[in-house]
Amino acid sequence: MVGEQCRIKNQGGRMRKIIFCVLAFFFFPSLLLFAQEEEVVLTITTPQAEYDAETGKIVAQVSTFTWQDVKVVCPFLEIDTQTQEARSEGNISISWSDFQAQARALYYQGKENRLNFLGIEGSNPEMRFSTGEACFDFNQKRLCLTSSPLLVLQDWEVKAQNIEYSLEEKAWEAFIVRVEREDWQGRAEKALYREGDEFITLEGEAEVQGDSNLLRGEKIFVYLDSGRVRVEGNVEIKLVP
């Protein structure tokens, strides 16, 4: 049993196993095979978990998902070993790099290696984000915000159809996007922000409007501190009365 210390008891005529310490996805064989190729993809740790052999389900107390520097702590975890799925609700905390986030529910899909969240919001020292639904796709190494996602960078709000964050590149990409700040508004097919940059890049039918000016171009760089805008490629300027 991969080194776990465990004991077996008979409760109401049903055989159960009480497992202590690490659930290193012994109960998720497809993930274990993937882990052999790429070290440990995802692990779950918990101080105590109960396995029901009749239902094939594990109920764990406070549990922690760990993948590289991503850590997700949930108040309990119910794992179905047959479908390779896990669920939790309540005060769920999420952290990676210098980000701290909270969610109200999670659902793990073992076959797709995805951790889905409901009602998630988070921040780091330079920005904050929120969305109704999100998921960590561990195979793609991306966080996807899919339900009315919002990024706030200083005074700029970035609203989009969906937003993706690359855990490797530390970059945010927003699709079918609007950016707003006081009297300034902009839109584009895509927006890109790399952590540490001073600007947001708008691409694809990009335009911004403010101070009675409408600017269009292939790329628009919106500087966060000053609100300065630089336009490149087929630049069009309209003065709005």
C-alpha cells in the first residue's frame, strides 16, 4: 500500500480502511502511470482518510493538493476511486508563486488531470482576479478563467470572454477583451500581460478611446502607471467631437 500505515476495522458489518498520511494517487492508476513519465504530477496529503471498499470512495479530512508550487487546501475531500474524481466545498485556499486565492468548491477530473473551481478570486501584490468558474489544467500548465473573468491591474479593469494564465511563462492572455479606466475604454480580440511589464498589449482589431480621441491599430500598448498609449501598425486616429 505504497508505504502507508493503515489499519482495518469492521464498522456496521462494512469493511473500511483508515489511511493516514499521503494519498499519492495510489487510487488513481492513470495518473500514477503519467507520474512515472514526468515525476509526480499531482499528490494529495491528508492527516486522515477513510476508504469504503463497498463504494470505492475515500472521505478525507483537511486535504492538500500539490503540483509543483501550486497548493490547494480544502476542508474535506470525497474521492471516487472508480471514476477518478474528487470533490470538496467550503473555504478552499489556493496558492502559487506570490498569488493567494480562495474558492467555494472544487471538482477534480483524474482522467483529464484538471482541477475545476467555482467562485474563485485571488491576488498578488500587483494585480487581482475573479471569475465564476476556473480550472487548473495540469497537462497544459495553465489556469483558465471561464465565467465572467476579471483582471484588475492598478486602475485598469480587463474584462473578457475567457482568460488564461501560463504557469510557466507567468503571462495572462484575455480573449474578446475590453479594458477600462475612468474615461478610457479599449477593446481587442486579445490582450496580453506578462507579470512585471509596465503595459498591457492589445491585438486584433484593437482600439482605445479617451480624451475625445479614438485610436486604432494592429497593436496597442496601454501603460498602466501613466495611462499613456502607443499604437503600432496601420494606425488610425479619429477626433471625436
